[in-house]
Amino acid sequence: MLNLQTLEDHKNNSNAFIYMAYDDIFKLLGTKKHIKLATYLISALCSLNYKDLINKVIVADVNNNARFFDTKLEKDLLYLVDTPNKFKISIEMNRITSLNKNIIDRNLAYLADAYTTGIQTKDNYKDLIPTIQFNLNLCDVNQEKEVLNNYLLRNNSSKILTKKMKMYHINILKLYKMWYDKSIKKDDLNFKKLCFIGALLLENEWTKFYELLDNAPSDFDYELKKEVKEMLEYMNDNSLLVARYYDPDKRREFYAEGFREEGREEGREEGLKEGLEKGEKKGEKKGIFKRNLEIIKNMFNKKYKIEEIEEITGLTKEEILKLKEEK
């Protein structure tokens, strides 16, 4: 894995790309377009058969099923797995080298929120759907040496209070290294899939990425290879996304560009609506417009003030109100 520190380093290495674990790429797995890739990720994390999960994973779209997804907190990824033993999956990417108490507490809040979504006061709490949260980390938790650590609510005698809430911490950096370690046997498909996921999320060299796909587990089929390849190539074609990876201050510019780039090229005299329509076409081609539009609408749903949305996205008040009316 390349260790590049600056945008200049990145530009000078044609073999480098921004890996899938990066927030703005990873969260694309929370869109219907990439539900197959998300389904494979869930199958690997839960040690389930990928084919058995096809068309059984529902992405957390509040308009699709508010009963399950009226969450108050904005998580990275949230799904309902609609199998006979129905359960919810929350997945968080912690792309930092050490987990402080704040991050751990935040992840716990995400789990509790995911578990209780859709429950009203008069409901039967026995109907709460079991929820699993996977925290994907670049480090160990509490100095644990295992790659995967399972946490449950227990008492002092280690008696489990409930199995309906589970939290897993997974060191994906260790999985990445295990994938490339020839001395570690990967005869077990579930173990091989876990190591593969670690490498898929963190690999940032094109040559090694293509080799990774060539050596993928047997159930990572042609369609999945095509999907992940096209997603990473399209997203890395966005110069603002690449710049933002190295410079967090590019955040506002990145969001604003997704809406305004094409409209700005054609000129504001064509009107804001036409500019936004052109911006949408180009944004969709790059795979970012729809995601940004969802973010704007989610901000309104979560009662953000106009001024707060302006600050976060870099858009003007007029543009935000126009976007709010988009169907």
C-alpha cells in the first residue's frame, strides 16, 4: 500500500488512486446502484453465502421503508437484511490509527440508534429487530490482538443480557496484510473473503488492485469485479475528490462543484435551473451528484438551518432552496 502524503506525491505517481475506504467512496455502498457490492461486503462480514443474500439486502432509504430506517443519526452504511431471521446491519468506517473514547462512544450511539429505529411508544419491544454493527478500523481496540472482536452486553459473571445488539471491531489493516502474506493459508472461504475485503478497501495501487481482482474469492463474480472497477475509476477521475483526500479544506469546494461545475461553464445567464440540470448530468457521470443531492435533502429532513447547509456545502441560499424542490 502506497504511503503518499501530499497531492503532489499523488500526481507524480500514475499508479496511485484513492482507495475505497475513503468516506466519499465508501458511502457509495449505501446507494441502490451499488447494492450488489454492499451485499458481498455483508456476506463477508457475517460469514454468509453471497448468493443467498442477493435481493435480500435493503439499503437504508427512509423513503423506501421508514418503518426500519427513521434513524436520527447519519451513519456510514445501514441496511435491512430481509432473510427469515431478519436483522439490521450498520457499518462504520473509522479511518484513523487510534480509537479514542469519543469514537467508541459515537459508534455505540450509532448501534443503539440503528437498533431502535422505527419503534413507536405503543409498539411491542419484543419485535425489535436484531442489529449488528461492524466498525472497520485501521487499528486494534483496547489492545486486542485479534483481527475481529465481538462485543455484547454482559454482567460481571459474563452472562449475556441480550444477543439482539452486537458490535464487532475489525482491524482491516491487519486483514490487508494477511491477504498479501503468502505464509497464511486461506483455504477457508469465509476467512479468505474477510482478508479480501481488507485488501479491497485499502489497496491504492492500480496494478495491485487489478491483480487483487484476478485472485478474488470464487464468489466475487464478473459483475462485482466490473462494478468495483468502474466505481473506483469514475470516482478517481474527479480531481476535487482526490484533492479533498489530501486537503480536508476542499470539503466545501467538493460539494459545491458537484452541483455547479457544468452550469458555471455554460454561464449563469442560462438560468439557475438549466445550470443545475446540466450540472446534474455531469455530476451523475462522475457518480457524485445524486449522493450530494441526497445529502442536501437529508439535511432538511434533520432540521438543519439554511445557514448551516450553506456553510457545509458552499452553496448559496437560492441554490439550496432550488435543490430542495428537486424531485
